Amino acid sequence: IVARALGLRSVSATLAWSLTLVFGALIVTFAVGASLSLTLVLLLAAPSAEQHDLGLVVLALLLRDRGWRVTFLGADTPVDTIADTSRRVVPEVIVLAMLSEPKLEVSALRELSRSTRIVIAGSGATPGLATTVGAEHFAGGPIEAAEYLANGSAAVR
């Protein structure tokens, strides 16, 4: 009955039409699934006046190997650049590395931390600074940070 309503005259034509619909739906499902992959996005930077970014390079390589998409801004990055880039790439987490006591634009970082998870790391990062800017403090090195981020990636604020 369905075959006739659709203008199909035989069971084989109906079967062919049904298979076309099923395989077409599978192809669309796979195509949509691929475009909606769960790739996590990471934004890395060393804030203004901070020239040390080797730890960030190591972290970028480790997480890229775990499937993360990494945007690396490097050393001496103004907070405005970090915020602008964050709006464009929409990262799950921003990692800021600092080896010396940073001269941060606290209000701009606090505003950014309202919408994006921020982790500060390095010997210049302290728990007090993390609290002030609304970030998480991480005291380990880049290898431990990769593990921390990979295992805690679902805890996005």
C-alpha cells in the first residue's frame, strides 16, 4: 500500500527506496556526529610582562596529543588579547602561566573568569591570586597539568 502511494510498483522498488532512506539517514547521522565532535578547546598564554612560556609549550603538545584543540598565544600577552581570543575560540579552559609575580589586570581577568574556566600556574601564581581573579590555582608542572586538565575537563564552570 505504501509502495503504491509513493508511486512504487514492486516490492524490490519499495525495498530499494527503504534502503536508500536508511543509508541516507546513517550518512547524515555520521556527518552530523563528526561535526559535533567533543574536541576540547584550550587557550594558553603568559600574561603581560611574562616572558616564560616553555611550560605552556609542553602543556600544548601533551594535550594536543590527547585530542585537544590548542590556541597558543605565547609570552607577554595582554589580558585584552586573551579575552578577545577567548570570545573567538570559546575555550573550555584558559591556562595562564607565570614565573614571577604578575602585573595583571585583575578586573578584566575576573570578568573573563565569569564565563570561562581559568587556571593559573607557575611559581608566580598563588592561591591568593587565583581567588582574587576567580581562577583555579595549579601548583604542579606541565605534565601534571595535562593530567589535571584531561581528567577534570568535564568540570567546566
